[in-house]
Amino acid sequence: MAEEKQPTASTPTLPKTYGQLPGTNTASKTTWPELVGSTAEEAEKKIKEEKPGALVHVVPPNSFVTMDFRRNRVRLYVDSSGKVERPPSIG
């Protein structure tokens, strides 16, 4: 029977909630697939309820966007009628 190695003081381990506030057990939401088909206003309201402080950018059809990643930005890609056409996500 092989012995399992237990972490010691010299081998640090990362907490399971790495990147989140200590003491929180819930993972932060990063995508909102349920918002596809809703209006940009409805989607923005829902995202800001679930992620306060998020910067929501509405991206009209055929628009260019930068490729940089931002943890607090959510882009809403909308069609010509103003409905969300793909799942909004952090970035």
C-alpha cells in the first residue's frame, strides 16, 4: 500500500477558490447564455444585477472590437433589431 503525500509547510497549495475573495464558496459567473434573444437593455440590467461593477458594452452588427481582455467588461453582440445574438461573456 503506497502512502499518500500530505502537503507540508514547504509545499504551498492554492485554495479551491483561487482568484476569488476568501470565504466565498460560489464561483463568479462568466457567461450568460440565457440572455440570447433578449433586448440589450434587459441583458445589461440582468448582468449588472449578477455582477455589480461590470462594464457592459453593446456591440452593433458589423462593428470592430479590440482583442484585449478585461475582467470587468461584458460585450453584448446585438443584431439589427437590438436583440442579443450570442452569449455575453466576460472579456
